[in-house]
Amino acid sequence: MTKRFSILSSTLLLAGLLVMTSCDKDDEKAYANVLVTHASPDAPGVDLLIDNVKQNTVALLYPTNTGYLQAEAGTRNFKVNVAGTTTTVINADLDLEKDLNYSVFAIDSVSKISAIAFEDNLASPASGKAHVRFLHLSPNAPAVDVAVASSGAVVFGDVSFKEGTAFTPLDAGTYNLDVRVAGTSTVALVLPAITLQAGKIYTVFAKGFLGGTGIQALGAEIIVNN
């Protein structure tokens, strides 16, 4: 399930390296886990404030993530500032439920920057399996299919920008994958030698711009969720 922030303002994005304190917590409080990824290709580093408390010591840069960090359950206010400044570019609330896991992504270009959140199902894979999902976070790329290169078998079909699939069980092993324009054999991106370990949970997301260069080139990033 996808949850969207209620964005009050946006020009740049997203969150700095979250350093959420875990000591001296009230044992009776309930917590959720939040992973934040900077997936806006042309946005600079940013700082994050949760309930008006700055969480990071180092700006979060594209396309890195924080790993899972604990946040108190309930409605939390997220403010995003341009790194090293007091200029708030995002002011948003996100409802966090007890014991659930969330991935939050900064997406789109700077001029259209926004944030999107996904609930993460981290149930353990069956023996010999890995769980994988695909998120389309490339702002100007068309809808895509993700297929096994050797057989052409479609693993994830017709995924558009801002959409994501459920975690899907796949046999552990090494895969060569093609990201194709949806419904065609046109390969937009080759993902060679993707190794999936048994018992692991992965998020693969399309990043960058179609036709982009350097760090902003169309590509993919892999997050290990467990």
C-alpha cells in the first residue's frame, strides 16, 4: 500500500541522514521503523527535522538511504530543509502505525519535488526464496516491464512512475534483468548480475532521468530491506 505525504511546500527534497536516538526511551511507547531514500536526481543534500528536532548530522545525498530507524508511532511531522540552512522546503505529516515498517522516498525533479511513502512487508521469505519489489522512480521514463533477460518472462509488469509492486518471492540466484518499455521488447535499461540471497528482502528502484548523464543517468538502485 502506498501512502502520500500532504505536501505543504516543495522546491527541493529530502531527508538527511537520520540519527534517531534510541537510548532512554519509554518502554511503554510504541514505535515504527522508517527508511528514507533520496531519489530526486537533481536535488542537493538536505536536512530532516522530525517534530521540529533535527535528526541528521550529515546531509543525505542522492541516491543514498538511511537504513531503518525508529520513530514513535502516531502522526509525525517531517520538515525538510536545504542542507545547512533553515529554509524549509517540505512540511508534511505522516501517520506511522505501531510495529510497521515504511520506506519514504524523495522523488521527481527539483522543480516538481515530492515525497512518497510505502508500507514494507518484511515477512520472512520461504526457504530458498528472496522477496523483491520494483519501484518506478524515474521522473521522465515511461511505464515499464521488468523481465528476465534469458527467457523474456515478465517479473513485474506495466509499472508507471510513482508506482511500486508488492514484494514478490523469487528463487535465490543471480539474474540478468531487462527493464523494457511496457508491452514492448524495447529495452530501456539492463540490470546485469542481480544476486538475490535466500532469506533476503530487496527493493529495486529505477532512478535518474531518461537521457540523463553522469549521476543523473537512468539506472537502478538496490536496497536490502532486512
